[in-house]
Amino acid sequence: MEYEISVKRAYEAASESDGTRILVDRLWPRGLSRDKAKLDEWDKAIAPSPELRKAYHASGDYEKFKESYVKELDANEKTGAFLSKARAFLQKGPLTLVFGSKDLSHNNAQVLKEYLEEHL
């Protein structure tokens, strides 16, 4: 089955075409109100560990971050529940993974999107 998964920066306006919106960061996006975020869920448990996030910010090595984050997802006991929840949302319509990073193409939401596409 073909699912419609997208990623969107938290500071971009929400739209009807987003479908279910899940914030996938451990930290709330700075300066963003809950009303403006228009989120359906905030899943901190699926976000990269604080250690991995800090290491990525320090090194800027996206490929290493991506590899490490996938390993964390594979080892995370909450990943199975997240996959099930994502599948249920996707059966109803589009799913948008919301993130706070300024980098639109090198972030945890992008890695998580690819992970979902491989595992659903």
C-alpha cells in the first residue's frame, strides 16, 4: 500500500493536506505556541536521544547521524508502537512529521520518514 508521508518544519503554517501532524522532536520548537503548531500528537519517545542530537550538532555529519538514529530506532522499544500508530493514521489519510530544525533536508524527521517508508 502506498502511504502519503511528508515532513514539514514546525514554523510553517499547517494545512488541510497535512493530515495527521506529529511533532517528532524531543524539544518543543522555540517560540512556537501550541495553538499555532496545530499538532495531533507529540511523540518525544521516537526522537533521537539527547546524546545523538548533541553529537550531530557538534559534528554536522548527517550520514553518521542518520546511521546512528536508525540504530536507535531499531533498538527503541517504543518504535513498534510508533509504527503501529503511524500505520493507523495513514489508513485514514496523509501523515506529516513535524520538526523544528532549520535544515529542511538534513533532520531527524527526514530520517524517520525514510524509516517509516521501509518498515510499513
